[in-house]
Amino acid sequence: MQNYFSSLSSSKALCHILLSILLFLSSFNKASSFRLQGAAVKGQLLCKGIPAAHINVGLFDVDRNPGDPDDLLDKE
């Protein structure tokens, strides 16, 4: 490793080191975004204080990124 960096100019060697560190650290951010997630909802839907009957309810994953559509997780 020492011979590789000694053959480069000091500014190029520094750029290679910084780029390697940046790529290594960015892999942690990507790995953590693919962790298993879960959500659950339990309750009663009321309309003017009376339990609503025969109503379809959907659970959506609302995305903040433009161009990334919201995903329907489940419906009942």
C-alpha cells in the first residue's frame, strides 16, 4: 500500500484516500435504509361518535422523495 501512494503525488494520494473513505461510509447509509420495518394499526373508525360500518381503510407509506409514489401497504 505504501508503494502505491508513494508513486502518486501527495494531492492525488489524498484524493484517493478521501474517496475510499467516502465510499466506505456511504455504504453504511445504504445498508441501514434496507432494514426490516413494520407498522400496525388498531382502532375503531367513528363517524359522529357512531362506529362506521362497511368502510374500506388503506394504510399508505407516504414518501417524501419527489417521483417516489406512496405505497399501499394494506387495505381492509
